[in-house]
Amino acid sequence: MELLNQFFTSLNGIVWGVPMIVLILGTGFYLQIRLGFMPLRNIVHGFRMIWRSRRIEDKADGDISPYAALMTALSATVGTGNIAGVATAIAVGGPGALFWMWMTALLGMATKYGEVVVAVKYREQNAKGQWVGGPMYAIKNGLGRHWRWMGTLFAIFGGFAGFGIGSMVQANGIASAMHSAFGLENWVTGLALALLVGAVVLGGITRIGAVAEKLVPAMCVLYIACVLCVLWVFADRIPSAFALIFAQAFNPTAATGGFLGSTVLMALRMGVARGIFSNEAGLGTAGIAQAAGATKDPVFSGLVGMMGTFIDTIIVCTMTGLAIVVSGVWNSGATGAVLSTQSFEAALPGIGKYLLALSLAVFAFTTILGWAYYGEKCWTYLVGPVCEKPFRILWTVAAYFGAVATLDFAWLVADTLNALMAIPNLISLLLLSPVIVQLTREYFARRDGAAR
């Protein structure tokens, strides 16, 4: 076990090293340039598209509304990364890491847009008549048979990564939060979680989408309201917090309190790694969910899908990061959810830890639901629809064992698999970028023509 731990630690250092940072940020920057920064210029338009996407248009192909598809994608992305991940980035990289999370998200909007466009463009119907898509189908149908091996690799990495980062790790986070705040035994949380997960996941994408479109907006609004209470208490510190974030993004952070100090490269690396962990721009997972959405145009789905990155990182992660910085606990030496809890307790003593624990539990629960669909589609791509029911049962059981097990090794493996998922997806996006640009031009030409 020690040898395996050393192997994955070394591999993790390689796959999340400078080359991966360059590939992720470079792909996002390249797509932004090719698209004329269209995603950044259409943020307001993107929110309008979200509102429109609540209804399924006539003659649109798909199994759920584009809005439900977005909420399914958001259910998977808005999770422990928004609370524990942001805290870890700041604890290791300093407040400047938050700036690099923002940059990753702004560039990642183009990446997420491209992922969804090609996922919908190259989706197909399975034997049951359901619409399926994602990087594996974009590679197979967009790049041709000589590249199918790369789509297979993505499905293998995604299929295994899901059980780690999408199920067991999330369940463990819920159990830890419930035990810390309310004293609940892990097996009790695990049993309740397995029952809830099974009730939703066994119903497939239709039930997952129905739960996600109600639960995700509610949890985001409630969490933001809680953080706003923290920011209200420390309102006078907000300007200096922003100044600290910008200053330390480009300057080494000196050791102070329990903080050991950080270089600019470490702030950048932590910001990018935790940003990707949070919003998943570059992993290709959002395209799997959006491909099930009823739509007549891949670009429409792309405009809706790219807003997931904005909502997840620019809004939700920023709220967490600001709460940690303004409360003054960022240099306490704590990390992960413990650091986020300290920020809530500093502003709301006595109740802050309960609010944070409940937020973390709901965020992690929805992540389990969203990743259940991702993992299922990866495995059905590899072995066919015959694995659907067995997978859903195994996913439900994994949620229980995740709650009662020690998962330090699972965190390490899942982090590595996330990076390995990103590589084939980002390569395919670069190769398919002419298709993304062409579809985008045609869409806006039609829209502008109709406006006249």
C-alpha cells in the first residue's frame, strides 16, 4: 500500500505539474481567441438562455430540458470543491490562489462552451432511444475511428474517477461534516445517504434531472445567503481582502501565523488545480449531461452550459474565498472544510459550523447524483446498456462505504484520474476547434439576421 501511495503521489505531481497547467489554461485561452472572446461578451446573454432553457422547444431532440441538464451538470460541479477545495487552495497557495481560480474560470468558460457544443453536435441515440454524448462520442464521431482509442481512455478514466471523486469522497465529506457538527455516527449517515442516493439514481437521468433542477438553485441561493451574512459582519475588510488577493497573485506570500508561506507558482498551481476540481472545465463531464438536454442547436446548449463555470467559480467559490480572507482565518494553519468552518464561526459563533456542515452535506449529495450519470455513461460507452442497473446499485453501495471508510488514498487516485480525463478531452477540443468556431459563427449570423 505504501508503494502504491508513493506511486500515485509521484504521478499526481507530474499530471498536475506545469505541463497540465499550460494545457488547461492554454486550451481555454486558445478557444477564447478563436471565438473572439464570445463567452465573456455573452455572460448576460447566457443567463437569459438559462431562463429560456426551462422550456423544451418544439421538435427539439433530447430526454430532459436544457435547464435540467445544466442543473445536473451543476449538481456535479457545485460540491466539496466549492467549500473544502477553495479553502485548501488558499491554505496552501495563499489568498492569491483565488485570483488564479478566477482566471481559470474565465478561460474555462470557453473550454466548457466548446465541450458542450461538440458533445451535442456529435451525440447519438442508444438502443433505448436515449440521447448520449460527451468527449468519448465527440472523439469517436468527430475525429474518426483512428482516434477512438482516446475516447476509450477518457471513458475508462471517467468510469473509475467517478467512484472516487464523485461518490466515495463526497460521501466521506458528508459523514465527516455530520459527525463533527451533530455527532452522528458515520454508519448512520452512510445508511441514510445510500437510501437517498438509491431513490434518485435508480430512476436514471429523468429523476436525477428532476431532483437537480429543484435542489441545486435552492442550495446555491441558501449558501450565498449564509456567506453574505459573514461578509456583512466583516464588510469593512472587503476592500483590503481584494487588495490582498490581487497583490499575492503576483508576489510570494510570506509566512504568517500558521501559514507556512507560498510562491507565486504554488498559488497559480493551487488556483488552477482547485479551480478545475470545482468547475470541471476541461474534464469534459458537462457535455455528458448537456447531451441529454432537448435542443435544436449545439450552440444554444453551449451558451447554457458555459454558465455553469461562471456560477460555480465566479459566484460560489468567490463567496467562500472572500469569507475565508475577510474573517482573517486564512493564515490559521487549518485547511479544507475546517478552515471554511472557522470563517463561518468567526462571523456567526455558535451556529456557523452547523450552517457550513449542512451546506457541505447538500453540495456533496448533489455531486454524487450528477457524477452517477457521468460514471454510468462512461461505463455504458465501454460495455453497453447492460451495465446500467448493476452500476446504479454499485454506486449506491459505494456511497455507504465511502461514508464509513478512510479515503486519503482515494482522494489521491481521484485527483490523478481527473487530470488523466482532461488530457484526451482537451486534445479533442483543440482538434475540433474549427467545428466549434464554425457552428458559433452560423448561430450568431442567424440570430443577428433574425434581429434585423
